Amino acid sequence: MEQRFLKIPRNERGRDFAVGDVHGHFSRLQESLDRLGFDPACDRLFSVGDLVDRGPENEAALEWLAQPWFHAVQGNHEDYAIRHVRTGQVDVMNWRGYGGGWFLDLPPDRQKVFAETFAQLPIAIEVETSGGAVGLLHADCPVLFWPRLESALQDRYQRTSAACQWSRERLRQMDRTVIKGVRAVVAGHTPVAAPLLLGNVYHIDTEGWRAGYFTFLDLESLLAWPREVVTELATEEE
């Protein structure tokens, strides 16, 4: 059964980290985890989506998703795959331009395996920490009171999930509005030069899949590795 909003209890044995977009660079991700000192026996890793497209190791996504310590939300690139298989309503030329060629060139039965696996991923995850719940989604939070998101994803699934997976409004406007009812929200989707905090929303896609590096946000301390979260960036630029 597909679950749009997943709640995960506190990790009593180790650490929890969120990581930005992977885009088919799982070897590079593993190397970064090794430098971090990540221990899969007790630590957990939460992906903010976009596991695939652009990189050379997209098919490894299935292996990672099978690991008990790895959790992910659906990104817009997972959404491409799901819609392509289920409805065919995808601009394939656009998608191919953003790295979807590996998927489009797969046999239909193999496409279905990926699409159905991605469809089982939630749109949003809520992880409990000692300081309160931390929310994770791919792009943006379309509600200002986090507890409403669960019902919104059920009642208005298409519109709400599209905002969670595709919107860039908070970063476009450098919006510091706090999302209430949650300690913090973590997102990827839009590349940033360094991890950026707007209100209580952490943007952590620092392009580990391209020329940047993977950011890992410790969900307990809300500290980023290897670089601290940058705040008040807009003020410095204005």
C-alpha cells in the first residue's frame, strides 16, 4: 500500500542524517558516508529525493532502497518515472534533457519495476528526535502548519504532492517564514552553494552529484557536515 506521509520513531541506537539529491552518484555518496563515519549498524540515512537521473549509477537506487537503514522521499525525478509508466503523461524530451534517458531506454518491464518501487516511497517523512519532529520532503512545504500536510496529501494529493516535489518558491523569494508544528523541515531540489537555512527550512542540495559535495544534516543537532549551515545569506547579498 502506498503511503504518502511516513512517521519514523527516534533512533535510540545511533545517528540520523539527511542527505541532498543523489542523482545516480551512489559510489560518490558512499565515499562521503565513509568520510562521515556513518555506521549502517546503528545510523540511518534519509534522502530528500532525486535518487536517479543525470548520473551513471541510477540502477543502484533499488539496492540502496532495499537497505533497512536507508529511507527516501519521492523527488520530482522519481515522479517522472512513476507518471511515465502509469499515465504516459510526461514530456519525454524534457525529461531526457534532465538525465532521464537511462530510464526511457529501459525495457518496459524494467521501467515498471523502478516506477513501482518509487511509488512506494512517501512524499514526506517525519522523523522524531529528542528536540521534536523533523520533516523531510523534496522541494518545498505547501502548508505553514506541518501537521496539516499529512491530511493534505490524502485529500488533495495531486496538487499538494506536486508542490512538495517541484516548487522552488521559498528559495526564489528567500522566504524565512517558519513552518509551525515541526522543529525543522529539510529539502533539496534546488542547488545551493552551501547549506542554507530559511526560517526553519534547511536546503541541502549542494550538488554532490555534480561539481559540489554531499551535505549531511544531523537531525538531532541540526548541524551540517562538512560545512555548517549558512544563515542570513539573503541579507548579505541585498
